[in-house]
Amino acid sequence: MSGIYIHIPFCREACHYCNFHFSTTHSHKQRVVGAILKEIELRKNYLPSNKIESIYFGGGTPSILFQSELDAIFNEIYKYFDVVEGAEITLEANPDDLNAARLKELKKSPINRLSIGVQSFRDEDLKWMNRAHSAKEAIESIKLAKQIGFNSLSIDLIYGTPNLSNEAWKENILQGIDLGVNHISSYCLTVETKTALSHLIEKGKIDPLSEEQASQQFDVLIETLELNAFEQYEISNFAKDGKYAVHNTNYWMNKPYLGIGPSAHSFNQTERSWNIANNILFAEAIEKNELPLETELLSMANKLNEYVMTSLRTKWGCSLDYIETNFGYKYAEQIEQQAYPHLLKKHLIKDGQTLFISREGKFFSDGIASDLFLL
């Protein structure tokens, strides 16, 4: 089965750290939504299977859409795809969009999971990030969502910001736990080019980020969540009671997905494609029945490297048997040889024919994976 990702490229504020494609100008929102509806039809035959087990609205800020706009998108998806019963349907939402009336509207829709962009429960952090909501709004949005019946709730939290102490970071995590969410995605702040954060650091207005601090806070994250019955099933994702994110897990399992909207990526196990990251050019092309995308046919090395990268990030690990079956014995042997230095450092563990990143190696997971790549 497959997944569908819908990119909604609009936000109320520009967060200092964000390098995703979005616009704070909403004058073209109706036109872009119309193009999204048409793209669903144009790309109805992209996936190897018409059966859909997950739909994910990301961005940007999908909760900025009117309910009528969300309903129109659902109508097109259900028209051209077979969405299976019980499919996971997630909406990314900002706390300032989630009042009681809005949540009741969402509860009547097919959406059954919310991913709330909390980022921090501290006002000083939110101000530093240029977030549009307050800590109080973050707490209230979660409480309201639970009261209205959203039982599958995820929150995002960011660590590694310059003024965040380890103690304050732990309090952030515990606040999320106390609110009863069953999924937490937590990311280390990184300095992406062409963001407000990178410019502020270059001008000396903000101190450079500390890798040592980030590493310590990653350890605090793992320890605190483990003590509270959360399982780290992927480097940045933690679930309680097995409430894994189906859509994101399918990414890591190399399942196919269709990306709709400006800048959205798609993967059908043979090729990867990505839409133009420009709202107007995206809409103009779609209106002419043209697909504004680039496509890359995946080589054997591309597919193997991607499997190594994604599988090592998960609790299920990288299977040498899978590599041997799907790519050949010599490649399984080569990857095992390239893993040897990391096995010596105990950053990798080999259990049977599966490689896992150890607790000590998790902070360096991307570098470890790249050392195993075929060039």
C-alpha cells in the first residue's frame, strides 16, 4: 500500500530556523489549493498501488486552510484513490489555530491524528524562534484536542537552542508527557542556509550553536522518554503504546508515496520526483495540465544507499539478508566490511544478520550511514 503527502505552503509567521518551502503571503492561497486539487487528478496513476493507508498534510501550516478547502482535497483523494478503512490521516497544526470550534470541525472530517507544532512550552524559546503561539496556547490546544476526542496526538519539540539549559529541556519533555500525548517527534536545531537564523549568526547577533550541548540534550531526551514508557522507534521519533506514525514509518520502510503541492517529493520505488518550490509557477503549470517537477530514475546504488540510510535510523535496523536478497551477496559483504570500524567503536551493533545503531552512535547516525554507502 501507499501514502499521500499534501504540502500546504503557507504560514502566518516565518520561523527563524525553517528552510521548508512556505509563504507568509496568502493572496494566492485559493489558486494554489485549486492547483493541488487538479494535481491529484493529473497524478492519479503515479503509484504502483491505488490503495492508500496514510494521508499526511504537512507544510507550511496545513491548519491554516479553511475546512471547505480541506474537504475539497479529501473529495479529490477519495475520488481517485482507494483509501483503506482505518487509514492514518494526519494534519500538522499550530497551537494558535486549534480553538474548540476548529477542533470540532476537524473531528468531523476524515482526520484522525494531529501533529501539533509545539516546539517548546517556554515563551522565551518561542519568541526566540519567532513562533506565532504562546506556551499557554500550546498547552490549551493539546488539552482541547484530547477533550474533543483526538486520541492520536503527536507534538514536535526542538532542542539545542542557545538559551535552553538541560534542566529546562527536561521540563519541556515532561510537560508533553504530563499532557498525555502518545507520540513525540524531537529535532535538534540546525542552521540551514538562507534562513533568518543563519543570517543572525553570521552577523553575530546570535551565538553559534553548541554541538556538545545538543548531544547532552539528545541524551536527556532519550533517558526521560524511556523512563516514561516511550519507545525510540526512529532517531527523532518516540511513541507510547506502539502509536508509531504510520505515514513516516512507511517512508523509512521504502514504501511508495505521492507528494502533492509545491516542493512536494514523490517516490514510486522506481523513480523519485519533486515539484517546483514556487507557488505561482506551480499553479501556472498545473492549470495548463503540465507537471512542474523534476524526476530522477533511481540506480541500484541509489536504492541501496537509501535503504541503508533509512533502515539504520529505525529500531528495526539494516538487514544484511535483505541486502543480499535484493541487491546481491557482494554488496551485503561490502557493507558489513565498511561497518567494521563503527562496530569496533560500538557505534554499531550486529545482532545476527542485522546492523543497529547503538545508543552511543545515535547522535552520529547520518555520518555512520554515509560511511556505509556505495559510491
